[in-house]
Amino acid sequence: MLIRYKKSFEKIAMGLLSFMPDEKDLKKLQQTIKQYETSGDWQLFLWKEEDIIGLIGVYTGKDPIIEIHHISVNPSHRYQGIGKSMVRALKDLYPEKIFRANEQTESFFKKCDEMKQTAEGRE
């Protein structure tokens, strides 16, 4: 289930963000979290099952485009479709928007497209 970020989730969100290649540095992590907390154009969502195991962060300032800047899943829960589920839930939340990846999330989306094409090729 996709839930909106709240300050009380800061530590878990920073932990999940730290799995992103460009978010390893503590100062960078703190700046990123602050950006999500203070700017209305930046939205951070968490994926909760029993625990919070993923996050997806977007920039909404280029209407009608939503740019996905961060997507991260706890390593022990990867390869279970959670990243794709987060994207689907976000698209359900903003059905009128166009979604795009940025440089950091582009490889994830390409991999998802390749997996989709492979699955379609087998049918």
C-alpha cells in the first residue's frame, strides 16, 4: 500500500534512499529529505506491507508530467515486483498525469520494459 511520507518516517525513508547510488552521502540524504518535506512540488511515498519496505519520490512541477526521481526497495524484498507495484499505485493516484523517469531511475524503467516485453514474447 502506498502511503504519503510524514516526518515520523524520516529514518526509514533515509535508509531506503541510501540504497540509491547518488544518495550515499549523509549530507546529500538530508538535503533530499528536506526537499521532500519543504517543497510542494516534491512528493515522497512509502510502500507498506507489514513494514515499510520501499519508497518512490516524484517531482510534480512540470504539469502534466510527473518525474520519478527516486525508487528504492529494501534489498531483502527485491525481485518481488514491489517497484512495479509502487509505480502502478502512483499511476492510479494520478491517472491524468504522464510519468517519466530521470537519469537515476531510467535504468529501472528500462529493465521493467524489457521484462514486460520478454513476458509478452512468451505468450
